[in-house]
Amino acid sequence: LLAGCRLPAPALPTKLYGKRWRQWLEHTAICKGSPIDYIAAGLLGFTAGMIGNTRWTMVHPDWPEPSILWLNLVGDPSSNKSPALDPFRKAIGKAEAAFKEPHANALRQYEADKEAAKLRRDKWEKDVADAVANSFTLPAKPPEAEEPVKPVKQRHIVSDTTIEKASELLNQHPRGLI
């Protein structure tokens, strides 16, 4: 590996992608200065990631498989692995931008609901204290006094994360993440 005595990778069978995608792959590889293999791996990986857990393939009736691909771009430093993935990161960024405003609205509503729940909890705690002081029956805690669940920001992709954080994010996104 260090001596550079590697055989070249076999040619990617671009005919399998059909005319439209083959042309796109070839054009993007030229524009990014990346091997077409890297562009194709990005296309397959990001497509599988966007499909996520929403569709499963049935290999046979007892063998379902989710749309999961484990891919890795292997190449020397500066072989344009990262630029090959730029078109896909850009597309994902646009898709995730649509989540920004609804999430901001949901957070504002959450803060209002959280404050209202706190006030209801304070009132209930006062009612409990009064009931104890006067030997009355203790009032049940109203459901409205429970703190609401904080809304989760929807996303499609994560990067540079720990295993623990990735596990937490996957738990919040059962559809899957890239």
C-alpha cells in the first residue's frame, strides 16, 4: 500500500445506471475532478439514506431488508473524495432547510406550553400544601401540569458525532439518518 504498487480499480459499469444517470455521473465526475466511482457511491449511499426505513426489499418472504448501504470512499489524500459528495450534501442541506421554520415554531409553542405547565404545577403544589395543612383529600396532579415533550429537530444527515449522540439521534429519527 505504501509503495504504491496497487492495481487500478476495475471500471465502474456505468451502463447499469441508464443513460440519464450515466451522463449525470460522468458530468459530475468531470466537474468535481473526482473518480466516477466516488460520485456513484455518493449517489447510491445518499439515495439509500433518503429512502431510509420507509421501504424494505423482500429478498424472499422470510427475508426483509431495509434500504441500508455501508459505503466508504477509499483513496489517497487529495483524491477528491469530499468534493464527490458535495452535490449530495447540498441537496440534503436544501431538504433540511425546509425543517427550520416549522421547528422554530414548534419550539416557541413548546416554551409557551412548558411555562403554562409550570404555572399549573405551581398551583397544584399549592393546592396539595393547603390540603395537607387542612387534612383534606390530596388533589391528583392534573395532566396539564406535566412538562411537554421538547420537539425534535428533523434531519436527514449527521456528521462528526459520537456513537452516543448518533444513538440518541437514531432513536429520535426511526426513519434513519445518513
